[in-house]
Amino acid sequence: MAETLERYKKQSKEFHHAAPNPLLQERNPQRLEVEVANMVKKIEQLEASKRRLLGEGLAASTIEELQQTERQLERSLRSVRARKTQLYKQHIAQLKEKGKTLAAENALLLSEKSEGEKISDVETDLFIGLPRGHNNMNGEKK
């Protein structure tokens, strides 16, 4: 509804600011007045509909109007829920794809780490203390 009003405002601005159109000049001024009156009436109807959809001014509504409003709200709600579900599914798909990418990256890092460990699995004769066969502090040979 807001989009419709915005389009109307834009169109009416363009209409007033546009260069004179010979086709419009030929129109009957009374016909233009009728069109303006119809547009004003349509805008008022749209605003009343918007207020009803927002839950305002329902006291003066008939049962049929309330039922129509309820059906319209239910259709709108279904549309909103469908869009929300679609967005959730897209987000889930993106997260699954990201999970696959992270799992592949993790596997690559693990394989690089295990290759690095294989290279560094060289045994050394490193030990702490005096070498074997040397005298200890008492001068004794071990």
C-alpha cells in the first residue's frame, strides 16, 4: 500500500512538473476534476484499509469487512512466513556450505600437521646430565 501511495505521489509530481502535453490540454477540465476526486477517494480507501490492517478503527467495521480483513491478514501472514522460511533455508544452505569448507580446510591442516610430524620424528640422543662413561663428582666411572 505504501508503494502504491509513493507511486501516486511520484506520478502526480511528474504530472505537475512535466511540460504541457497537448493531449492533456485537450482534456475536459471537468473530467480532470472527476479523476482527481476519484484518486482522492481511492487514497482514502487505501488509508482506511491500512488502518484496518493495523487494527485501528475496527469498531465501525461490519462482520463482512472484519472477515475480509482477517482473510487478507492471513494471506499476508502466509506470504511473510513463506519468505521467512525461504530465507532460513538459504541461510542453512550457506552455513552447510561454510561447514563443508571449514571441514575441508581442517582436514588439509591436519594432513599438513601429520606430514610435519613425520619429518620431525627423527630420534636424537639428547639427554640431560653428564654423558655416559664420564666420571661422576666422586671421580668414579659409571
